[in-house]
Amino acid sequence: MRLSTYVPKRVLFIFPGHGGYYQRDWRNRKYSVSKRHEPFNLAQMNDRCKQIGGYLVQIDDKHESFQVAQIAKWSGGFGPYFTGITDEGSEGHFYNYNDKTPAKYLRWRWFQPDNWRGENCVEMYGFGLNDKRCGKRGRYICESPI
């Protein structure tokens, strides 16, 4: 099955008081990519996503992974971009921070996850995932139902 590279033309840029987001819609979801690089904190960034009606992105399947990577690329490159996936508190057992459900789709980059120096957050880099220490500077992606 060939994955489409189509990304909708509708673009919205909003300023919620902490840097703003690039937004794109896909499959009844709105994806918002933060504009500013800042230290990543799961609780704080998930709260920011809640302010715009969503939560940190949860990757459900390969199609969503591909589209989110395309949206991230459109907004400023292949990343890295923090997601809502973590293994905080349960090393090696990755779950979605927002609702504490097991992560459904984990397409890791080569030799990942490696938990190097206590990495508990997960970032999207290109089309793959990498575990990363929380607190590192970066951008993040929110997901909201439409």
C-alpha cells in the first residue's frame, strides 16, 4: 500500500501566548506544531495542548505517523519534535502520557530506544522515534479532535 504525501492546504497560525503553533488537519484531527524551542516538560506541554483543545500527539498507526512527519516537515524540518509518548515510571513500557494507555505504534529509529542517560520522553525525528531525556530543548506536537 502506497502512503500519500498529500498534506491539506488549510493552514492556521495561532498565538496562545507562548510561541504559537502551525496547524494542519488530517482525518478529523488537528495537528499543532509548536513554533518555539524550549525545555520539554510532559505535564506542562500537555497542559498547553489542552489550552488549545487537545493533548500531546499519540501515534496510532503507520499512516498517522507518516502524516504527522509530513506536517512536522512542512512546519520547519524533520525535527526532532516531542510527542506524548513516554516510559516515565516504567522503563521500557511506553504509554501515552495524556490518557495513560499503551502506545499503539512505535516505529523506532536505528538502535532506539536506548535509554541513554535516563531518557523517558519520546521525540519524532523524520519518520522514526527516538527516546530523549525530558527537559531537553525542542518543539512539540499537539493533537486535537475536530
